Amino acid sequence: MKKTNIFGTGDQRKVNPDWFTGKTWMKVISEKIKSKDQDIYHVHFEKGSRTKLHQHDGNQVLIAVKGNGSLEIFKKYGTSKTNFKIKRTEKISLNEGDVVHIPANVLHTHGSVDKKKTFSHIAINILPKKNAPYKTTWYESDFKSKVSEII
């Protein structure tokens, strides 16, 4: 059994800036507690930052920890893997304590909704198969109607 704490500034890790719209950092909790069945992160979004459009090959659970955020779900139109149309089908407010399940292969984005306040959540990425890597596909988009490329 291993123990860690999500608060404090130790063990912060920068994220790939191509995957976010602003300043974001995280702690990899699963490494600290030696989790093998899921990847667990504490993700901190600075004012107005959010993920780019993406989808996972496994299920994901988000637990809002601090501030106000949102989860936006999109539907894909077209057959191209790299250049297609999108339409937002749902916008869910995430407030401290909220928990949401995102099924595998659902196109979405999440992060801070307030340009003056930060937001953080715990992300639990449930591995599609035991000891299999969890794959996320990231997209460049306008968050409104089109995707232009895979990042």
C-alpha cells in the first residue's frame, strides 16, 4: 500500500503544451501509489486553460477538486481521421465535488471556465486492458465546427 497527497507544489509535472490552450500542470498520482489498472492524475488548469479536443481508448472519470470547470462533449461528422466537422452536443458544468464518467472514444474537452480563477480535477484513466497503454488522440480544432489535424 502506498500513500500520496494531491495538494502542495512538490512533484508537479509540466504537460505537453500542444494538448492545452493555456498553462496547465499535473501530478501523476498513479506512479506514486503504484497503480497498475488505471492512470491517475491531479490536473491543475490556470485561468481559462483547457484541454484541446481529444478522445481516449478507455473510460475516464473526472472528479472536480477546486474551482469551476466544464466538460464539453462533441459529435464527429465525416469519415476522415484528420479533418472532419464537429458539433458540441453537451456542456456540463463541473463544480467542486462533482464526478463524471466519460465513456471510451467520446470526443471531448475539459478545463477551467473562468479567466480569473483556476480549476483542478482528478482524472482517472481506466486502462482498456490490464497492463495495456492508455491511448489518447489529440486534435487541433476551433472548438465549434471543425477539426483540422491530429496533434
